[in-house]
Amino acid sequence: MTRLDYITSLLSEYNSVCDVGTDHGFVPINAIKSYNLSKAYALDINEGPLDNARKNIISEGLSDKIECILSDGLKDFNETVDAIVIAGMGGLLIKSIIETSLDKALKARALILCPNKEEASLRDFLVNNGFYIEHEHILYDKGHYYEIIKVVPGKREYNNLDILYGPFLRKEKSKDFIDKWNKKLYQLESAYKKCSRADKKDDILNKINAIKEILLYGED
Ligand SMILES: C[S@@+](CC[C@H](N)C(=O)[O-])C[C@H]1O[C@@H](n2cnc3c(N)ncnc32)[C@H](O)[C@@H]1O
């Protein structure tokens, strides 16, 4: 399954969705086509991508169900929806979009997030700002490992390993999880061999040992 198909599949239980940074509009279009959603919003900060989405929405005959809105994050979005999707951006950008409109984000029943990097920083922010992680998945799509993180309003306790590797992912240890961290391990081991600074070498070695431990055990 592709990253966008998996994200869309998580919308099956909802009635409305807002896709922030929609670009082509794939998620809202396919959510409406596949499930029983009555309304979707396609948001983008740039006119070009929003035009792409608009064209695709018109060609699918879905203009009455999907509204396109030019907006920086959720700043110009004033509806309440069941689910908010933010995918295909760095974790720090996703964090900043949520942080800027935290009150709006907390009104949704779920946030479905798919950062393409900085996953741990995003998890750390979410669990310290009114959300807990209800579901996680990792998959390989078009040359990249993607973590899909679904959070809902509420509070749970997490430890450092949960934040770094994902509370569900590190225990499930799926093939894609193992492959992702083996790849990272390989990169760090190459960096370690090339590195000449003792303090930097120590730092890399700590990271290598932490990953080896999670791959071997994965438990607390
Ligand atoms: C790489 S595309 C990802 C598209 C789609 N969400 C996906 O996952 O395939 C990133 C999109 O996010 C939009 N974007 C970047 N920053 C944004 C922001 N602050 N608010 C809304 N959209 C933003 C960009 O214009 C672009 O269309």
C-alpha cells in the first residue's frame, strides 16, 4: 500500500477531514470516493498546488463535497472537522503548523500525520501538548521509509524510547521498521569510520549502540 493510500484508509471512520498541504488533493478526493465522508477541505499555502487540487476535484465531480482554501497551516481555516491530515512535510514544519493553531487542532477527533523526517521531535511536541499516540505505522514508499502517526486528544505517559522510535513501532518491529533502522545504522557506522573528532565519535557511537539495542530488544 502507498503512503497516501494508507493515510486515506485511516479516514474510513470519520465524517469530515481537512488536509493541510494538500498539493494534488489525493487524500480528500480518495477519502470522499472511498468512504462515507460528507465533507472535506483541501488547504495549501501556495496557489499552484491548490490549483492542482482544484482541477483534480473538478475532474472527479467532487466540487460540492471538497472545498479548497488558501491557508498557511490552519490559520485561515475556521471549520471543525473530525480529522486533520498533515503529510509530506518535515516533522518540525508539521509541529509548527499544529503549535500555531493548537486550539483548532485539539478540537479535531484525530490528527493523522506523516512527516518525512524529524519524527521524534514531532512525537515529543504532540505528547507534551495535549495528544496521545493512538496508532502508528511504518511503510516503504518510493525509496523512503514513512512513519504515519495518528494522535487523539488526551494524555498518556511515554519514555525516551517511545519518543525516539515510536511506542507501537518499536514493539511491533515490523520488517520496514527493522530495515529503516538498519539503514540508519549502516549510515552511522560509515560516519563513525570517517570521523576524526573524538567527541563526535562518542556521539555517533552512542547513537549506534541505542539503535542496536532497539533492534535487538525493543522493550523497556
Ligand atoms: C510535498 S507536498 C505534500 C503533499 C501531500 N500532502 C502529500 O503528502 O503528498 C507539501 C505541500 O505542503 C504545502 N505547504 C507547505 N507549507 C505549508 C503550510 N504552512 N501550510 C499549508 N500548506 C503548506 C506545499 O505548498 C505543498 O503543496
